[in-house]
Amino acid sequence: MIEKLHLAIAQATAPLEARHAERMRCARGCHACCVDELTVFAVEADLIQRHHAELLETEAPGPEGACAFLDADGACRIYAHRPYVCRTQGLPLRWVEEQDGEAVELRDICPLNAEGEPLAALEPADCWTLGAAEQHLARIQAAFEPETPQRRVALRALFKPSGS
Ligand code: SF4
């Protein structure tokens, strides 16, 4: 189920990446959004553990201050199985919040990708809208661990002590 969601996210973000190719500076080695305090739902941690058991047992986490999965070149060591939160970074993001009883649309983008057409001028369909995927992910986690439907795991905590 989690693999299906990741695939659906990849298919949904591909046209947005193409639409914004000129402004996006995201590339191997750019890791400004790969911060150290990321946590993921247990179901995404399980995906990483299943596919990268050897890495987690034999390799050391990256230095504190950035994501433990970055390698010395600033590339992600689990890229194919990176969590949802890593899959939409860099795109123009939009979400709706209730403020004083009214629904307000907010937008944001990585400062490295800010140059170009103003965010406010973009059509909603040209942004990644937060909400639906997060709800889908939460349902997958609830089905994965009904007793602890909110359980999250720090990415750095996935490394075995012997690998550090
Ligand atoms: S898992 Fe990979 S893409 Fe996500 S923050 Fe860590 S290094 Fe970056």
C-alpha cells in the first residue's frame, strides 16, 4: 500500500516537475530540505528497513545537522524509498487553513526555487496541494498499526548502533 502511494505521488508530481523545470534547482547533491529532525510514520520507516537492512546495519548515519541518510556527496542513500515528505519538496506548495472562521489559501516554495513566475500567479493545479496525500498516508499508517495509528519514527533512529 505504501509503495502504491509513493508511485501515485511520483506520477502526480512528474507533470508539476516538468511544468516548473526552469525554476527548480533540485538535483543530486542539493539537500537544503534534508533536515535532521524528520520523522515519518512507522509504515514508511518499515519500508526503509525492509529495503535497506544492510545499509542500516553496516553504514553510519550522516553527521548530525542534516538528514542521517545523506551520503558524503549530499545524495540520498534511500532515494527510491524516501518517505512522502521528501517527494514534494521543491515544488510550489499550496494548502488551505482556517483563519478566523474563513478558509485561507497559503503557498510556499523552497527559496532556491523561488525565482520565476510569482507563486500567487500560479493556477492551483500548477501547485502541489497538501492534504489529500497526507490523509491517504495517515489511513495507510492506521491500517498498518491499528494500535498505534499515529506512531512516528525519527529517520536517524533507524540506524543500528553498530553502524555508527
Ligand atoms: S530521506 Fe533522503 S530525500 Fe529525505 S530528507 Fe533524508 S536524505 Fe533527503
